[in-house]
Amino acid sequence: MTGGDRRSIARAPQVLDMVLADRSRLSELAGLAADDDWLVRQRAVDLLEKLAHHHSDWVAPYKAVFIGPLADAEQWEIRLQVVRALPLFVWTPAEKRRVLEILRRDLDHPQTFVKAWALDGYATLAAGSASRLEIVRAYLRRFERSGSKALAARARHIRARLSRA
């Protein structure tokens, strides 16, 4: 998982294959989320997020990785994986407060993809809260008027999903 630059995935596909073949290796992968090399941390959290989309029950024992120090990483690539993973898990009330805090904060992240996915996750977790849904609606309007095609597209997707709920 070492080497290359921020655009490189190094040997991440092989690591993913190893974890899929032997689920017990998931703890090793989760441990890499605390590596000294930020690229290794990013690749580890990227794989954990990918796995969580299909096997959230596998990753759930390690979900604290997403609300710990990585949630405050300087690197937008790590923050993107965090905000994409947060809505995939069931959280305790205390954990959910932290999750919502992370997502709410990252609605104003300077990187477009981070803020787009933060709103997507926040909208997913806002169900049942009028005040949170009002925040979602305000950001939907902001994203639609932003001039960013990526933000406008994500806003349309979120709005459509909310209208079906």
C-alpha cells in the first residue's frame, strides 16, 4: 500500500482481494488506517469504505476509524472516504452526534467532492429531524446555484431521493 503519489492506488486491488478471500485480514487493513504514511492511511480507508458498501457488517467492528482522527485529516482524499462511509453504518446516539458534526462541518469543505458527499450523507441521516432537513434544503439550493456541475448533479440526486422518501 506504500509508494506512488496521491493519484496512485499502489497495490490496493491486491489487498482488497486478500481481504475478500480471508475476512480475518480486515483487522490488518483497519490497522493501516493509523499508518504513519498518509497515503497508506488514505488507501486503507478507501478500501474500508469500498468494502462497507457491500459488506457493512464486516466493516462495522472497525467503523470507529471513520469518526476518529481520520475524520479531521488535512487531506481531502481521506475526508472524502470518511463522509462517503458514515451513512453506511448504524451508530449509537453519541457516535451519531459525532457523525452529524463531521458531515455538517464538511458541507463547507473547500473541495467540491467532499462537500457534495457530505451533503449526501447528511441528507441520509437527517430523516426525522425537521431542523436537519432544513439545513439539507438550504444546501441543496446553494449547490444548485453554485455553478458547479458536480454540486448541482449531487443536489438533484439528493432532492430526488428525498422526494421518494
